[in-house]
Amino acid sequence: MTEVTEAPDVRSYPLGKSRPPLAIADLPEPEEVFGVRKLGLPQLFKYALGPSLIALGISIGSGEWLLGPQAVGQFGFVGVGWVILISAVLQTFYNVESSRYVMATGEAPVVGWGRVPPGYLLWVPVGVFLVIFAFIAGGWAASAGQGLYALVHGEIPPAGAEEPRLWAIALLVVVFLMTAAARRISRTLELANWVMVGTILVALLFIALLVVPGSLWWEGIRGFFTPAAPPAGITATQLGGLAGFTALASGLNWYVMGHYRDKGYGMGYHTGYISGLRGDGRRLLASGVTFPDDPANAARWKRWYRLLLTDMWGIFFVGAMLGMLLPTILMAQAVQLSGEAPTTATVPTFVASALEPEYGRGMFYFMLVIGVLILFSTQLGIFEGMVRVTTDAAHATSPRLRRLIEGDPRRFYYPFMLLLLVIIAVVLHLALPVSLVQWSANMSNLGALIFPFMLIYLNRRLPRAARPRIWHYVLLIINVIFFGFFFVNFIADFLGDPLVTF
């Protein structure tokens, strides 16, 4: 691993305002990073792909398992499906642009925001605040607790029951123990999501093939490609939540993309990663590193960029669309079987309850297990992501903190995770789980009014080989318009007079 220093030198690369210039080192070859002689298809899946799975694990539990099925269960596919498809496409492009910055500089996005005028004193705290504010509500944790309660007791929890919240808190403790037992935290999350997401998609496909008639499969697929006005009765909050949490978290997707740094993608190989308690405590640089603008590094950049596209479009996008299609058609079948529509209170366990009379108690428990896996994968990624973003921000911008923790970010990461656990344990008592998730999703749409513009500022100043093409900027602006509209409408609806009614 090439050693670089935080201090600027004659080969430094100025980028933006208020942060140190980037040091310069050559891009590594992927084989060097992943320790293989040749990066063939087996090595690709074993070593190179994976950060998008962490994002996908988060995605499947919020939009795909809760908000999408609830909307389809209440209003049908037409007028809802196209919102899902557009959101997934735009978010995948946005993920690629966020990860482009990470690969080219080795900096997590929250650190990069500090390079945007007027500087880190404004944008780094704003980035941390929006992530915490969006996800601190704990709806993802409370929903997992509901599923686990039903799995343990064999029945849906009564309204207002305390035990599901206690299960939610217990699962937060499990997340803490998983990260504490890790050598490299990102790798542990990645492996856990390979198992969970793979199990989830295979199981959902099997159940859908077993219980869903072909007509509903066709209705679900057709709904994605049928432009239509939103169905009558759906609220701005519901539609904005569906748009925001389809695929991931619209304008806040960047909070997960720092895993590409920890994976060693591009210049992340030079800047380090956050170790677990069993790890080697490898140094994490406070400022990033970029590469010289020469033909050799340009060729290596193209290889890394192809890996990123493969990870994002081949795993994240395909997985997100399957993760939305399968639960929504299962929900549609559950509605037909039960003659009822899911409510905000019942959606986490609705499919399991509806399928039980037709397919037996075994199906009830099987669907609950899948539901708990889905919601726990979300819980794992969101909880760790909030801690990671705050740790990266504090470590990069505070020399005093780096001295206090002696350069080891774990000394901040784990105490802050425990503090956050206590706060979430209190907050998740405040509302129904799906209401909390809808709030989080619409707060994510707020990020779409801010961060795409910041990515445009940063990415157009990267080394020439890493800069986006003009149509990438256009797509970022479309992100602003699409998700920003839903946020503005959500706020208007919250205040009592939405811009648009359906």
C-alpha cells in the first residue's frame, strides 16, 4: 500500500474550498487491491462486487417491503409503478455519481461536502444533520420489532404494544455486536447482506411463483411501464415516501457510498477504512488522495469505473427492481385473498397474516422470517450508516478529535453508536413504524434539493479522466426536480394545503 501524507506538497491537487489539497498517488490496479492475479468472473463476485449490496439491503426493507406494498395494496399498480421505476433509475445514476467522487479521491461524500463553498463549517454539519434527522425516527427498527414479535408469539402485535419496541432495541444491540466483532466493518456488512439479500430474493421469488397468478405478475410488470396519474386518494406523503425510499433514499443515498472507500475502490485503497474492534486499527487519512492526469492512470480509472457500473446496475438496480416487484405482487395477492387493504399499522406483517388461512401456519411463519430478515438488513445498514457518516465527518474535520482519539476512529465510532442506540430507543416510541418510515423517506427527498448540485461542483473538478459527461449533470438536475417536487409537496401537505391532490 503506497504511503501518502496529509500535508500538501508540490504534487498536491487543490479541490474546492476550506479543505486541504488532495495528495497525489497512482491509482492501483484492481488485482492489487483484491489480492488476485486476474479479476475473472469468480473473483469479481468473491472480491470486487459488494458495496451496492449494503445499499440494497437497506433498500429492500423500507421502500420495497413497506411503502411500495402498502401503496399497491391500497391503490393498485397503475399510477404507482412508474414512480417506482423512475425513482430506481434516477437513484442508481445518483449513486454512481456519488461513488465517482469516492473512487477519485478516497474521501467519503460527507467529507467531500466540506470542499463546496462556503466550506466545511456549513456543509459537513448539514450533511450529518440531514442523515441523522431523516433516520433517527427509527421506523425501520420498529418495523423489524413488529415482525420479530409476530414470529415469537405467532400473532400480530396489538396496537401500542411495548414488546415489539423492545425487540427493535434488541436488534440494534445485535448490530452493535456485529460491528464490534468485525475486522473490517464494511466487509462484515457486505458478507451479511450477501446472505440476507440472496436469501430474501430467492425466497420471495419462490413464494411469488407458488402463490401469485400470472395475471398479477403481468399487472405488476405492466405497472412499471404505464405512465398514469397517481391514483385517487393517495396522499403526497405516501407518494413522496414511495419515491424517496424506492431503491434507497433519494437525495441521501450518498451516506452509504463511503463503503466503496472501505472496499478499496480506486483511491480508497490509499486512504484507509474503519476497522472493527478485532481489526488492525489501520490509519484512516483525514484528507483524500487523487491520481495524476496521465494515460496510465486514465486506463486504470476506466477499469474501476466499469467495476462500479457493474456493481450498481448489475446488483443494486436489478435487485431493487426485483425487491419491489416481488413484495408488491405478493401484497396484491394478499389483498385479494383477505379482502382487506393494508393499513399503516398492519403492513409489516400483512402478507404473512393474509396467506395463512390459504396456505397454513407454516407459510405464516415462513413469511415472518423473510420479513424479519428484510427489515433487519435495513436496520443494519441504516444504523451503521448514521454512525459511519458522523465518524467520517468528525474525524476529517477536527484535528483536536484526532489527537484525542490518537488517530483511531474506532474510539469515536463505538461510543457514538451506543449513544445513538439509546436515542433511537426513545424516539421509536413516538409513532407507528410505517409513519416513521414515511417521514424518513420524505426527509431524504429534501437531500435531493441540495446534494446533486454539490456533486456537480465536485465532480467537474476531478482529474480529467474521472469527470462526468454532460448528460450525467442533466440527470442530476432531473433528480433535483423529481424528488424535490415530492418534498415540497410533502411540506405543503404537512402544513395542510398540498400543491397537488390526487
